[in-house]
Amino acid sequence: MNKPGRRISVGVRPEATRSESVATEMWGLQASVVLKRAMRERGWGYSELSEALKPLGIKRSAAVINRRINRGNFNAGFLLACLQAMRFALDVRREER
């Protein structure tokens, strides 16, 4: 019988069998790696990041930021704020030279 519609796939793709929580955790840890690399490139620790985030309205201690990043337990807004804070601080240093 030729019925119109989507074909049924018999093969199982491993990435398709992951649950959403597993995928979210995996991407959270990847985001954590992105932040850690950016910090390392700048020679920053968690205290420098904590200070740079304050003007953006994120007032968390270095210890809280450390835990959040190491667990990969943060949202896209926090990731973008961290990257922006590091970029802005880098741009200011370049202008001071």
C-alpha cells in the first residue's frame, strides 16, 4: 500500500534517543567549557569575572559563579553576560594603552 506521509525510519540514531534533560546537561557542560576557555585566555579567575559582571547587574560572589560554571547550571543569558563582561573589559584595556 502506498500511503502519503512521512517514511518510517528503521535505524536508530543515538542522538535522537537522548532525553531532553541529558541533552540540556551536555550542552550546559559545553557552555561551561566555553566560559572557562575565555577566562583562561584572559588570565581571569572567578573573582575577576564576578567584578566584571557587577556593572551588568549580576552581583554574585566568585564562589557562587565558580559553582554555577563548574556545574554547567546556568542559562544562555548568564553565558552571554559573562562573554560580554569579558569582551568589554578587554576592549577597555586596549583603549587604555
